[in-house]
Amino acid sequence: MIEEVGTTEQGDLVINVGPQHPSTHGVLHLVITLNGETIKKVEPHLGYIHRSIEKMCESLSYRQFIYVTSRMDYLSSHINNHGCALCVEKGMQIEVPARAKVIRVLMDELTRLASHQLWWGAMAMDVGALTPFFHAFRERETINDIMEETCGARLTMNYMVPGGVMADIHPNFQKRVKEFLQFFRTKIDEYDELVTGNIIFCSRMKGIGYLSPESAVSYGCTGPTARGSGISCDIRKLYPYEVYGELQFDEVTVAEGDCFARYMVRMQEMRQSLSIIEQLIDNIPEGEFQAKTKAVLKLPKGEFYSRVETARGEFGVYIISEGATTPYRIKFRSPGFSNLSALDHMARGHKIGDLVAIMGTLDLVIPDIDR
Amino acid sequence: MNKEELKIRLGELFPAAAFEEGGEWTTVTIDAAEWEGFAREIRWAEGLAFDYLFCVTAVDWRTHFTMVYHLTSTLHRHTLVVKVKLDHEQPVIRTVSDIWRTAEFHEREAFDLMGVVFTGHPDLRRLFMTDDWKGWPLRKDYEDPVNMIKL
Amino acid sequence: MFLKKYISEVFGAVRSLLKGMRLTGYYFTHHKEIITQQYPDNKEEMRLPDRFRGEVVMLHDEKNEHACTGCTACELACPNGTIKIITKFDITPEGKKKKALDTFIYHLELCTMCNLCIEACPTDAIKMAQNFEHSVYDRSKLTKKLNKPGSKIREGVE
Amino acid sequence: MLSIENITHSIDVWLNRTFSPTVAVLLESLIVGLCVIGLFALLGLVLVLMERKVSAYMQIRLGPNRVGPGGSLQTVADTLKLAMKEGLTPDGADKFLFNLAPFLVIVVAMMILAPVAFAKGTQIWDINIGVLYITAISSLSVIGILMAGWASNNKYSLLGAMRSGAQIVSYELSAGISVISIVVLTGSLRISDIIASQQDGWWLFKGHVPAVISFIIFIIAVTAETNRAPFDLAEAESELTAGFHTEYSGMKFALFFLAEYVNIFIVCAIAATLYLGGWMPLHIGHWAGFNGVMDYIPSSLWFIGKTFFLIFMIMWFRWTFPRLRIDQLLNLEWKYLLPLSMVNLLLTALIAIERWHF
């Protein structure tokens, strides 16, 4: 390894963090060069969970490839599926029924909540507080139960299909979501009490991992990572899809650009998601949940790009079609990949403990990066 | 700037650029030799300021390669798709990682999976595959009897 | 002034720490908040939702008849090659040859429970069951034959 | 009244009557050694279970509840599992030091136990420099940790050991100064004298604000010294995987684990002795009636109650707070705790000289 890192000097310590490490949350492998405790360089080595989903999708039909994408960013699998479904619908020019649109947005927001809850717990665990993880899982389990009831699975739902959703919502869905909203409103204050206000946590977070707005854009950071640097990049606001254009919600941006800013963005986003769900849960229009589509989908020759806002940032699906039943080339623009590329920039000059905190605020999901 | 205005502006700047009809965004095809100058121009030019490169795709068309760059300006909120045609035998293109830092990883990915060589890239190594991997997995003619399962 | 700010900072810090301790202390003393489910013990009262996707099963009625025509729509819809359908030709009473299901092979070890086969089935012959305890010691046990021995297609299903 | 003092005394008398004094002392040492090892095993079992239950309840879980009634035998099962595991020694490690380190740590923990008074008249060795002895011996445990980290030939271990060295050396200062403030108030280094001086009230209450401050500083410092969260930088699970004991497995790991819990017990016992009167029941001045009622509770229960209360506090910290960073940790010590404890020592000395304490 030492030969590879060009800047290594005598006395530097080269450490492999991962692929098996408690705080990489998966099989991320970082080669870090240390001077004492200070990080001189972070070099990500990827590919431990690379499955070449893009190649796989080239042999799957337009109905089939959607389920694979839930295995990329498994924490926001609904939103990934949503992006793919949107892209196919764009190509086929399928008009999605109003009911399906609302259900999709509801599911997206629930997924975002669940993802942020897991992130909150894992992030607190990264900086050494172990209890929040279990508290976060309590709420996440509630969402998973709701998902399970309607979609049939807890993590990789495959609920979005081209033209709508796979099944109508469960009769209990609205009631349970409302119960959850009430429950979570009280618990999110506990989150603040337990972690946000904590002086140790604040001192671990503030001023760490600064990402300037210019470099955030240059590194292609999206989602809470870029919004923590004051960049407005919420696809739901900028390029509204489904019913996001008609909803009242704020795009959360915090200007500081440090770890605490990114943390606050996600905490605020949870509240925004709650308000979106509240606006929609009683206003699900009646009607079909799925548009009538042909059994075999054939996208016309051309190129189609759709972008959605996952819990981690902008997720893009780029389909190049030759008019066949399978895509000719498909490219997924995953948010984590670009966010990770800024890690070296952010972590230099900080301590090992900070690296862990920065990785926590980036909210990395490794299958999303490796694809 | 909307689609048409963007087209006119780019046509003024680069008379050699060929525009593609249809599609959601302005799509422009340029030569590999012009790419670096073009990239610098659209990144910094007044009124264009494409500062956010959000997707880099390499496409294998069997006869040639195409690099597709999706760009957005966070200032003006307009989007541009740039396509650069590359030779199939020797796909070489100038890197843009010094203009958009995100390209560093995306170009490594394209090199790893498609075998497109980026000249001037600071660290052009395989990203996902192991260092001793043979072949470029995302190419259409790639065969791997061990790891690829035909269904 | 400086001292006042310093002291208020210290007190704020201590208060933030005490706040967190109050919360954990609350949960320490309130055992009814515990959410642990004791899994193998609560098997009786544990109810999975009807839509939960555990494995693909073929529905048989009491006369040992199923609704599968052997049309292979599910096989085509499956992204992973989980389903393999072997068809045979039955002779109908009129003397015509008719395609019918011989064996419905289901590879549970390849299945990702994506529900696409159920969606594709025109006769609703298969459905997702709620069983989720799939672990076995031998992988070959996961390759299942879904149509029961001696079963045949239900009258009137085309 | 049946108390531990009577039992130990009668054993002592019987041994001296039966054997020659030398043999009696040897036999007593043997008995004490066995008792200490037994106590270690018991402490390990109880404290590990306690930690797991405390953490579980704070994390809205149930904790271990399958092995034995209420999970009480879980630790036994875990110990059995660890004992059966292969004790790996890495190829590149310094084998002698690698194998020595866990024993050094545990022996140090055993040695500190000597002057701790468990109940009235139950003390292994009432040495006249008891407090000094404790501070001196407790600083030895860092050698074991450094040894483990260095000998493992693992970069994570080395970083953990380096952190641990910096941490223990610096926090020993404020722990020591806090201890000295009680010594100043008492005027003696002997543990039995310190306890006796709290006859009419514990130092925490008698010594005004300086005593409270030094108590808080002492608790913070010993939490850091025993490598407990939020100061568990030597282990720092999410940063250094397991810090200095990354390479240890099986029984050698179990010894580190045990030493951690025994150390917690010891520091809490010392804190209880210095500030909360050790085995001394809660006495208020000269309220003879109240004091008499309090005396009915056996002294050993007082000691265990106080100690376990402090242990619970330290566990409470661990399961609530995030971890500090290494520079913040050292900042806290050198910029806040050390100056504060020095000023506090002056105030305490003033109180002691002017006899302002109750």
C-alpha cells in the first residue's frame, strides 16, 4: 500500500480503514495517511460490493430492472424505484393516475424519514453515543411495519411499477401513518434532547469537515451534504416531479458547511417530511392506483433522464434506448458516489475521530456508491 | 437561459458544435479535440456558468464511444448535455477533473468499466475492479464466462 | 462580562449533559417503553401482514386442483430465473392436444421476492405466502416443486 | 452482631493460636489472595451483567434474559465461550510482551484492591500511605495498556495505546489533586483515618463547595483513567475498532475486559471512601438518634451501596454521551480540570487551615 500513496513521508502511518470496520457502515475501504493523529490523505478504494448493476440492467426488461435499483441505496429503495419508474414513464409517455402520484410521494417521504432516522442513530454511534441507535430504530421499525403492510416487504419493496404503484394502499395505512406522525412528533424532540444539544456532540461537530459552497458544487455533492453548505439543490423544489410542486414545504439549507450544518439539515428535513406527509395523508384522491400499460414495455429510440431526490441527494437515471425491450445503456447517477469524492477534501488536517464524524454526516450507503 | 437561447449562445461560441434535436435538454456534440476548450468556456463564460457536472456516462456504441456529460448551472438553472465521440480502438479524451472535481471519480469509473483513457487525470486507476482485472466490463463485447450468468 | 459568559457557557454545557441523562434515566426507569420482541417465543401471537412476501406458493383447492395453465408468463417476468416451468401436452376429452403444467420449479435461493411473477400471472395461480423462516442446512432443499403431486388444472381455467 | 469484622477477627485469632505467627501470616495471605480472586470473578460477573442490563433498559431493550433467571448466568456463559476460544498471538507480535500485558493489567488492578476498606475493620492492608499507594499503583496500569498496544504490532493498537498513554498520564494529575484535597481536609493518608474522619458527616457534605467540585473532578478523571466512555478513546470502537486490544482474543481479551470492570469498581470504591465515607453510615453531626438508626444498616452494605451507585453513574454516562475527540479530551484536562482543581485545592487548604468545615 505504501508505494501507492505518493505523498507518504518517513514517519507517516498508513492505515487501512475497512473494508471491515465498525464505522464504515459496509465494505468501504479507506486508505488513510496519518501524521500522528492528523489525517494527511484519505483515499477511498471502492468495489467491494460492486455488482455492475448497470450491466445487469442491460439484460433486464423495463419492468424487471426497477427491482434491482432498490439494492443500490437500500435505505431509500422506494425513491430509487421511483426514479426508474419516472424515467420509463417519461419514455413511454404514460400518464400516472393522481392517486398513484400521491401514494408515491407519501412512500418517498416515509422512506426519507426512515433513512434519516437510521442515519441519525448510526451517526450518533459513530461519535460514540450508542443509545440513540436503538431509539432511532424504534421509529424506523414503525415505518417499516407500515411499509410491510402496504408494500409487502420491509426494505426492498419494489412497490413502484411503471404507470403507478404495484398495489393499492392497505386500509389501515392512513390510520397507522397518522398514529406514527403523532408518535414521531414527540420523539424527534427527544432526538434533540439526547444528541443535538449535547455539548460533547456539538464540539465534535462544529467546525469539522468544512465544505465550501464552491467545492460542494465542484465535487458534485447533492442532498443534505450540499445543502449543509448553503447550496440549494433539492430536486423536489427545483425540478418538481409528481405532486411536489403543489406542496408546501421548505428546502432546508444551512450555510455553515461543517458537520453540524449537515446534521441540522437532516434533522430539519425530517420535520419537513413530516409536514409533507401531514398535507397528503388525508388528501389521497380516489381513483386508479396504476395506469393501464402494455404487458411488454418498449421504450422508443432515444435518451431519457430523470432525477429524483433521495435521502442522500440527487439520484439520476439515464436510459439510452434503441427501441428494444431492454435498455441499451443505463447509467445511474448515485448521490453517494459524488459525495464520497469530497471526503478527502473535507477530512484533510483533521483527526481520526473527525474522519468518522465526517463519514457519518455524509450518510454513506456503500452499495449506492459501488452499484 | 432556456433551451433555444442556450443553443444560440453556444452556436455563437462554437460554430463547429452540432446540436441534437429532441430530448429534454439542449444536447450538443463536439469533437474530442475541442472538448477541453469547450469545457473551460462553458464553465466560466458569463451567462453560462455550468458549474455542476452531475452525470458522466460512457456509452459503447460498438463502432465508437460517446462520453456524455450532463451539466447544470447552479446560478442560472439551465442544463446542457455534451456528447463527445471517441474512437473505438483508442478512446482517449482530455480529463475535466481540474474543472469539475467530481469528474475525477466519474472518470475513474468510466476508465474502469469502459476503458476510456483520460489524459491528464491525476490518478487514473481502476476504481471498482481489482487492479489486475482484465478487460472493460461495461463494453458490449465483454465476455466473462465465470462471473457473468446468462439467464 | 467575560466571566459571566464563561460561567453561563459552562452551565449550559452541564445542562445539556443533564438533559441527555434525564432522557436515558427516564427510559431506565420506565420499562413499559421496551419494544423488544422475543421472537421465537412470540411465534403464536406474531402476525405478519397479508401482503408480506415470504415465498411463492401455488394455490391448491381441496380437490387438489390448481389454476396454473403453464403459460410461462411468470417465468418470463422473473428477473432472476427463479421459476422454471416444464409443460406437457394433455389430451382433452375432445381429443385435442392441450398444453398443461407438468412441473413448476421454484428456486427459492434465487428469489428476491419482487412480486413480479404474481403480477404477471393471468389466472392468479400463484401467490406470496407469509412464511419467512427459510433457513435449511442443504441448499438443494430450497429448490421447490410448487404443484402438488397428482394435482391438475381446475375446470374452466384458461 | 454478626459482621465481617468479627469473622475476620476470629479467623485471625484462630490461625495465630493454631500455627506459628509466620505460618499464620502466610496462610492469611493465601486466604486473602483467594478471596481477591473470588471477588474478581464475582465482580466481573455482576458488573458485566449490570452494564448490559443498564444499557439495555436505557436503550429500550430487555438485555440478556435467556441464560439463567433474568439472564443472571449470561456472563458465565460468555466467560466459558471466551475460555474455549483460541488465544491467538499474531505472527508479528512481540510474543512475550503481548502475553504479559493482560496479566500486568489485571495484577495492577488486584494490587490497588489492598487498601480498600470493604466494611468496618475489613481491609486487606491498612497501609499508612494508603491514598498515595492507590495513586501510585493505578498509574501502572497504563504500562500494561501501552505494552499491549505496542506488542500487538497493529497500527490501531498502537494508536489506541498512544491515546491511552496521553490520557491516563494527564488525567492522573487532576485525580491526584482531587485526592489530595481530601487528604488536606483529613490530615492523613491512611484510609482508615479518612473514613474515621467522616464520623460526623461525609466530606462531600462537610467540605462545602470545594469538596463537591473536587468530587466531580475526581469522577470525571477516574472515568477517563479507566478508559470508560465518554473518554474511551483507547478503545474508540468506531474509530480504532477496539484500540489497544484489537489483536486480543479468548481469555487474554477476557482479562482486559475483567480488568476494566474491576478498575471501575476500585475507582468507585475509592471515590466512595474519600467523599462518601466508605463503609461509614450516613451520620449528620451529633444527631445521636439519627446516627444510631443509620448504624443498624451493616457497614458492608453502606460500602457496596455507595460504590454501586457511583458505578451506575459511570455507566449512565457511558450510555448517554458521545465520545470526545483526543484533543478535546486533553483540552478538557489541561485547560479546565487541572487549573480548576489546583484552585480548588487552595480553597480546600484554606478551609482546612481555618477549620471552616463542619
